[in-house]
Amino acid sequence: MTTSIASPRRSVSRGVSSAVLLAVAACFLLPLAWLLLASLDTKATASLNLPAEFSLANFSAVLTPEQTLWPLWNSFLLSAGCAVITVLAAVLAAYPLSRHQARYNKPFLYGVLFGTGLPITAMMVPVYSMFVRLGQLDSVATVALFMAATSLPMAIWMTKNFMDSVPVSLEEAAWIDGASAMRALRTVVVPLMRPGLAVVFIFVFIQAWGNFFIPFILLLSNHKQPAAVTVFNFFGQYGSVAYGQLAAFSLLYSIPVIVLYILVTKGIGGSFATAGAIKG
Amino acid sequence: MTATPTRTGGAGRPPQAARRPAAAGRTPTARRSLRRAVPLVPAVVLLALFMLGPVIWSVYGSFTNASLSGTAASSPRFVGLDNYLALITDPDFPNALWLTVVFLLLSAVIGQNFLGLGLALLTAAAPKAVRSVVATTVVTAWVLPEIVAAFACYAFFSSDGTLNRMLAAVNAEPVDWLFTYPMAAVILANIWRGTAFSMMIYEAALNDVAPEITEAAVIDGAGGWKRLIYVTVPMIRNSISTNLMLITLQTLSVFTLIFVMTSGGPNQRSTTLPIFAYAEAFGLGKVGYGTAIATVMLLIGAVFSILYIRVLKPGDNS
Amino acid sequence: MRKSVLWAAPAIPFLVLAASGCAPAGNDAEGGDKSITVAYQTTATYTQVDKLMKKAKEDFEEANPGSTVELEPIQAEENDYATKLALMQRSPDTAPDVFYEDSFRVRPDAEAGYLLALDEHLAEWEDWDSAFIDSAKQAGLGADGKTYAVPMGTDTRALWYNTEVFKEAGLDVPWEPKTWDDILSAAEKIKAAIPDAVPFNIYSGTGMGEAASMQGFEMLLYGTDDTLYDTEEGKWVVGSQGFRDSLQFISDVYGGGLGPEVATALDSNYYQQLNGEGYPTNKVGASIDGSWIAGTWLETGPAPWPEWSEVMAVAPMPTQNGQEPGATSMSGGWTLAVGANTKNPDMAFDFISTALNKDNTLSFNKDASQVPVRRDVAEDPSFTESSPVNKFFSDLVEVTHYRPTTSDYPEISGSIQQAMEAVMTGEQSVEEAADAYDDAVRNLVGDDNVIEK
């Protein structure tokens, strides 16, 4: 997107705007740079410092099974379980919404949109009481179902948008062959919208991976807790002494979502797939 | 994670023709329509159980004196509107409500929204290298798990953190931000974390506007500003209202960031409604009271949600 | 990118999730081997309970082959531990079988139906009659007169001070303060002589949790002519002069720059820094704290400091103006209790009797510098010799006070911490904070249950 005509005045304002942009980027960079540099510094403090010597000691200190490996695996189980349930339910729900005109479409979509707006943190107090009554406290499977339900409104919305863009003519061929709607969905529609579904999956996965409050309240046994909760416990105990280890732990926990995000923007959808779909 | 504005076909509103399968000549009977609704069942069950369920539970629980300890834990009583009456007289409630409004307005409506719009406009005309630097840093802050973002901000604002170090470098008096200005610290932290979202929405929206208009608006100075306000902004009006609604709802939900940075303190000076509900229900064990606070928050969320739906109008084009 | 692989990958964890033991609780199924879970608190510097539990698990599993004890250490500070434990207790599926519980929560938790009455088991446990000191057994009593918990030790609180800092500030050692003013004037002298030291620490504010109420506020209030609760009337005291004077003392310390930085003092981890670094580096003058902090400096502790017994000294906390009996203290302590819904009550109790037998109690009381509640431990020469301050703290039992044993105490305690925080940050005046406390108490217990002094 470069302009062909570069008048002097234009290049001056362009320079100014670039300078402003870089200044903003620098402000955004500072806390991020701290995370990175502190993780490599055995004498890290709360302030941004260039380490006297770069070392991976912080990483090896926290890379123990109890400290990081099991919690990361728990995070993976919870997030992947949640994302699978969400995508399955969203694809099924999006199909009739996208393909048929029915009286329930509009109220359902209104309901779904309404759901996207409810503050989940507000719900945690009643959700806790409800889990107590249902005897589902500390159950990873039920927590994954709950998290799936909270991301479902957004997922249905995105999936329906993706599905709308798959031409119906292809399914019609399948229908003529006598295939049922479900079979057409499985054999024709889903394969065509794989990139879109991958976007939804990763979107839900990233959200679940980063969620702290839900497992903090609903999962109580140490061996079931995801990394979000154990890193918080670590912060509570050593946060003001072992800054380097905290940063190393934080990075280990963040890397998977950063990789997934790059995957979704570079590989699958183009960077605005997510934002675009949300935009509706 | 550079911003390459290629859009997948699925994003945005689909072309009308694609979504009406052989509509002509079909009059779906009630039975067929019911059969077709079957795939909706898993989603409906999940939403009914885990979204509608807690909402109903919240209203019900707010009328009880349920507690984590004491006799009220073993046999909670129905106390009618007592919790709501107590809310009205509790000086901590208006405090939390006010801080929530301040947090919403300053960090979302003003901070994230305007910074996001500004960045989207400026990057549209910026050289590719600059654009990718901005996108990478701003978006990374957004992609990081909330709790990691909170640690980074906690360190940044703490008394021996990066910000004070920079202040010392220019001979300014260091300030214990998390203690002296807790709201300012969490507001800035939320802007830092959330601006990427607005930026991406506006970038996508500006993409639909002819690039010359945006670019000229930025580069042509005064004349351009006018064009920005009178031409560009009206063209992305829908995106602006959608964005405002979404970031308001997201910000209303912010818990972890504040919980980690200040836990609502000191002296409740950064206790927004989610922190207040947590502290009352789980910290002090007053579950019924905390549930009443949750119900108030759900009501606020519901109002914004309805506004949001009115803006979006799903299925309006049918 | 190979999309087919990406597409298949998500299915794997889902299958694992479905197949693995992540289904709703119930691993302590009946039949065959028995198991119990034991929940307790552990922090970066408070590891003594962890050590005790690990030892007890070993002993117990050795003596009872086929039984498994699952330890569930909860890494959190006092307030957060209480929250987490309450969240677990609320549901029968997640309630631990045995847990570490602050004595002041025994009564409300018994009323909530979380605790199993232990009377029948205790009757069969010889040690309970022969070894446990009768007055200490109160800690486990419920409102209905049944015993719900077994005390692990008790504690008393007093003034700790660093003699080297005192000498440097030109103060007399040994220090014998007679009134609150003596404490403040000593702090003033330290402040003038050593500007970068914390002259005097008193825990305060919500972040410190119960430590602020007990080591902080109640150590003051019970040295005035007033109390928190009128035991005879069975009513909470509001509007008392003693309450205001105690808040005024907090305000004098923090407002007068005699304490730590307010922001630092509000951090729930501050005690680690204070005792682990501040005292050993001669950067703290004096503080009100419990007998157990010596455990920090023992060889077995988190911050060993061999010279501590020469540098650190203790003095009884004086009453406000030196009124009788001249000194004051507060006592609490922790207990072990059994969950009401345990599937293996006998095994849970047997575990407690193992964890709190003479040998284990002895080493726990030594490690954590506790005041013993077992006669045989108190009299054991290895206990009295283990620390030079053990006798001092045991003797304070003469002047000590206990917290009100009503079930609303935990919430009242929260209101005390809020009043302290409001005063120490300068947010409210002493009058305003005291009035706000009175309102909060009236709201909590009702107008009928308060008495104006």
C-alpha cells in the first residue's frame, strides 16, 4: 500500500505518523520485553534490565513435572476438550441456521448474541453454587462443558458466518444423490470450511487456555489444576522474590497460544479472519 | 504475526444468494422444521444448562442467605430482598459501581477505542515495516493469557518496576503506582492489553473503505481531518458501535487483571464489581450477598447486550 | 501445513479426557484399598506443616499396609487458604477427609455441618485423656459442646526486637516497655538513628488477614480496658474508647512513619520479607509477632540464621497505660479436623492420632516454635532446650486472651482489618473508621446483639 505520488509534505507527515506509531509500539513493548529479559536473567528484578549474563537457569528451575509439565498438560486437556465440544456443537447448530429459513432462526440468533454479552465473571458466584448442588465441583469434564457453553455463542456466530459462504450448489448435488442433510454436512460442507473451523477451534482453545477464574473456582485438587492456576499460586508465593522464574514460567505457559495465533493468522485464515468473523 | 489484511470469505455478511438453498417452491411443514432443528439440540442443551442455568440460579440465590460457613451454610434461608436492601446501604457497593463505570469509560470507551482507531488509521498509511512492528507488539499483548499480562503489568507498575526506573532516569519522583494510583494502573493495563481488539476491528472496517480516503485523511493534515470526521467515520459507523459494545462487555468482565495487580486494594480503591462479588462471596463467605452483586452485574450486562443486538440486528436482511 | 494432521489432532485429548480418571470425583471408592485426602496450608516460608504431614503419611502407611494417604497441600497465604478450604468443604464430593483448620473457624464450620464430631473416637484414644492439657481442648469445641478438632499446639504473641538495632539507636537492652508510649518512643529513636530501618512493625490491613486482627489489633485492644465481645452479655461491643485508642496507635505508627511503608505492609507476603530478610540484616527494630517466627531462623527453617538467638530478644507486650496485669497476649492455634462426609471416618481419625502422637507433635512444636498442648511434649527436655524463647512464650499463657468463640467472629475480624486499612492509608480518620466498624457490626449481627460502651 505505498502511494505513488510522494509530495514533500506527504513524506513529512508520513514520517511524523511513523514516529508516533513507533513510540506507541515502544510503550507496548516495555512490559513484554521485561517478560523476555527477566526470564533469561537469574538476578531479575521488577524492572527492565539487560541481564549481566544470559542464562536458561530460570527455565530449568521451573521445568519440573509438578511445577509446569502436569499443569500444562491439564491446560491442554481442558482447552482442547472445551474446543472440541464447542466446535462440534457449533457446526451442528450452524447448519440449520445457515441452510434453512425457519421461524426459530431469528430468536435463536438473538439468544446467541445475547449470550455473548453476559459477563462470565459475574456468573462465577452462582456457577460455583450450582456446581456444588450438582456435585460437579472439581470435575474436569464438567468444567470443560461449562467453558464450552460460555464460548458457544461466539462460536456459533462465527461458524454460521463461515458456513454461509460455502455455496449451496455443492450440497444440492449430494442431496440429488440421496444423501441426508447430516451426510451432506459431513462430507461436503465441513471439508470445505475446514480453515474456518480451525479458526473457531483455535479461537476457543486460546480463550480456554488463558482462562484463570473458572478453573480457579471450580477445580480444587492440585493435580487437576491448569497452568493458569499454578502460575498464580507461584506468583502468590514467590512473585516478589523469584521474578526470573515467574517470567520463565509465564513464557512457557504463553508460548502455545502465541504459536497457535501465528498459525491461525499466517497459515489458515489471514489475520482478520477472527476479527472479521466477530464483526459479523 | 504481521497484519496482512486478506480476509477469508467467511468473514462478514455472506452474499444473499448463497444462503437460501432452493428456497423456491418449498413450504416447510411444522414437522420438517422440527426435524431440521434437531442439530440445534446439543447447543441448546449446553446453553440452557450452563448459561441460562446460572442466570436463573443467580436470581434465586440472591434471595437466600447462603454462606460458606456457620449455620447459614448448612441450612440457607429464603430472605427475600434483604440482600438487595443491604446492597443499597452498603457504602462499598456505590464505590464498586462507580469504579466499574470509571474503569469502563476510561479504559474501554476512551482508551482502547480511540487508541485502536488511531493506530488503525495511522498504520493504514505507514510503511510496511512500521506497520508490522506495531501490529506485532500490540497484538502480542492481546494474545498473551490474561494472567501473564497481569504479571507483566504488575512488574511494570510496581514500586521498583520499569516505569519508576524510567521516571528516575528523567529525575522525576518515583510513585508507588499500584498503591497510590491503583485505578490509573489497572486502567492503563487494560488499555495495554485490550487495544489490539479495537485496532483489528477498525483495520478490517477501514479495509472496506477505499484506501485513498483513509490515507489522504491522515496525510493531508487539516483538510484530511475534516474528511476523516465527515467521510471515513460515518462509513465505519457500524463497526464503531459494534466495537464499543464488545469492548464494554469484555471490560465489564475483567477480573484477573485487577485481582493480580491490586486485589481491589488498597482500601477498596480499585474494587470493581467482579472483585467486589468475589471478595464478598468467597473471601467473606457471604455467598447470598455475593450472588446479589452478581445478579446486578448480569443485569448491566444484559442491558448492554440488548443495545448490542439492536445495533447488529441479526437476520435483518432476511 | 498439513491440514489433515491438524484436523485429527483435536480428537486425541478429547478421547483422553473421556477415558482418563477425569470423571467426577469418587476415587476413594469402597472395597479393597482405602484412601483419605489430607488438605493443609503451605507457603514459601511456612513449610513445617508440610513436613509434619509427609512424616505422618509415611508412619501411617507403614503401620496400615494397603491404606493410602493423599496429601493435598494448598499453596496460599492465610486468607486465601481459608477461602480455598471453604470452597472445598462446601461440597461433599470435594471435602477433604482431614484438614488443617484455624481454631477460630472450628465453631462456624461445625455449625455449617462440615466437621465430624470426634467424641467417640477421642474416648478411645488414650493420649487425649492422659497427655492433652484440658484448657487447650477448648480449641476444638463446637457450640453444642462436642469436640470437632484436635489442637496441634497453641501460640502466644509478644514483642520481638533486634538488640543490635536497639544498641545502635542508644536504647537500653534488655528492653522493658511498660506502656504503648514506651513502644512509640523507642520507635522514634530508632527512626532518628537509623533512617533506613523499619523502626516497628505491627501487622495491619486486609492483605494480612487474621494476622492483622490478632497480632495487630487484638494485641492492642486486649491491653486496654475494653474488649471485642462482652462474654457475660453475649454481645459485641461497639463504640468503645479502647477500640478508638487501638486504631489511634495504628495511625500513630503508620502515619508517623514509624512502621514499614504502607504499600509494603499491605502485601500479604510481607511477613516473609520482614522476618526472613529484615531482622537478619538489622533493618528492623521491633515487631509484634508470634512465638513461631523463630521457626524461620532455625536450621530446619526457610531462612536459617544461626546467630538469631544472640541478636533477637523478646519482651511481653505491655498494656496501654501499664494497667494490671502489666502485659497482654493473644492465643490461637491450629487444629486437625475430620470432614463430616468422609467415607472413612475411622481411618481419618487414626491418621490424626498418628500425626499428633508424641513424637510427631514434639518435632512439629519444635520446628514451628509452638506452645505445646501436650503435657509430655511441654515437659520433654529436648523441647525446652530447642529454643531459648520457648519458656518465655509458654509463660505468657498466664496473661493471654482468646478470641471470641462465636461463629460470626471471622466476619467481624474482616471488618476490623478494613478499619485498620482505612486508618493506616489515611483514607479515614480514627473516628470515621471506628464508626464504620460499628455500622458493619450492627449490620452483621443485628442491633440486638451489640452493646454500646
